[in-house]
Amino acid sequence: TTLIKGLFLENKIAEAVELFTKLMRERVCEPNEVMYGTVVNGLCKIGYTSTAIGLLRTMEKGSCKPDTIVYSTIIDSLCKDKMVKDALDLLAEMIEKGIPPNVLTYS
């Protein structure tokens, strides 16, 4: 997770995503909420919100379910992208799935 975060901080997006994908594909380590959250956060910070949403959908299909932080990060990014309706839809989905919003979600 630290290496992936470092790659995002250095704007080495392709390398960060490639490393994450390689870790998943080769089952070097099982991705957890923190690892997914790091990648989602990195993608959202550079405006790759749709890719982050794709990762959210991947999480939903796997054993590592998205949490409040992952949803909130994407909701924030959607709002910054002026996609408020999509953000509200994702918030409704989050609540419907029993994932409680927090202060970050609403701010």
C-alpha cells in the first residue's frame, strides 16, 4: 500500500495501477480495504473518477467490500467534477446497502 501511495504522489499513475493490478492478478497479497482505498483516493485526486467507480464495482463483486471511506472519496470526486446527481445517486446506493455515511460524506 505504501509503494502504491508513493507512486500516486509522484504522479506515476500508470505504474501505481499496474502494480495494484499485478498484485491482484498474481495473488501476491489479497487486497484489503486500505489498499483499495489508496488506489481509489489516488485515482480520484487526479480526476479518474470513472476508473475509481469501476474499482468500486470490482470490490462489490469480491470479498473486500467498499466502506464509508471509499464511497465518500468517490462522492467527493463526483461533486468536484460537477456530477452532483451521480454523487447523490451513489450516496443513496451507499445508504441502501447499509453503509453509513459520516461527516466526510456530507462535507
